[in-house]
Amino acid sequence: MTRNILAFLGMPGSGKTEAIEYVRKTYGFPKVYFGDITFDEMRRRQLETTPENERLVRESLRNEYGEDYYAREVVRRIQALSNEPCILVESLYSWTEYETLKLAFGDIFTTITVHAAPPLRYARLSNRKERPLTREEAMNRDIAQLKRLDQGMPIALSDIVISNDTDLEHFHEKIDAALKVILEKEEE
């Protein structure tokens, strides 16, 4: 039975994926990635993977099926993993998605925000291997996510905030410390 659902939040380039992959590899927890819903739909539509097509698909799915569409799909995917003690969630964006997951999972749902300042995030995004973004593309994505998706509210009300502004070793230490608190709380 699932005892913890840990949603990693943050703006593009903050380090969400690094945090999730570190936790997944170190602790063996499975993940559910909001972005997979977009990529699955892009494959279905036979669209090239570009920032423009990703945005088009994200917005069209939400317009067609409701603002909570992604969250409902993630809930379904989490429920399929119900025998896992802890499940990681990557890339929850909107307040609506937050509310949907909180309603579905209550106290076992914890949000962890990974924070990094925009200049650092933009540099990371321009250097990543998959789907690199120019500074302008990254800024536009920030604005779209904050305005269109109300991404700021779940981040602002996050249960835990981890700053990712130094090296990888320190970032991993901060993640371990946060998980220790969460997992010890579960044992109480």
C-alpha cells in the first residue's frame, strides 16, 4: 500500500528531474511524470518534439478535457502503482492539479519544491541534451506556466523547499535530508 506520494515541483531548469532521478535511483521509488501525458499525446498525433508542440498539446488537452485533465491522468497512473510504498510525481504545475492530487491522496501527498534563480535555470536549460531552450524560449515558458497554469501557487505553498544553487553533491545532501524528515514522519 502506498504510504507517500512525493510531488517534486519547480520551474523549468530548477532541477526537478535531477532530484527525481536521484531519489528514484537511490531509494528505488517509481515515478509518474506529468510530461509523459504530453509526450504520449504528441506521439499519438505524430508531432515532432519541440517546445512549441509541447505547449500546443499541453494547452489543447487542458482546453478539451479540463484544467484537471493531467492530474486525473496522474491519479490513475499512481493508483496503478498502489503496491509501491512511495511514488514520486514529477512536474505538477497548476493549482487545479495540486488540488486534485491533494483531494485524491490527502495526507500522504507531500510537495517538494526545487528552487533555482532564473539566470541559473536558463543556463541549465540552454545546455541540456534533450529539448534545450534558448534564454528567450525559457523566459516565455516561465511566463506561460505562471500565467496560464497558476504554477506559482503550488510552489509558494509547498511543504518543503530545496535550493539547487550549488553543486550536485550538496543538492543530493539536501534531498536526503528532506526525505529523512518525510520518511521518519511516516514511521510515527
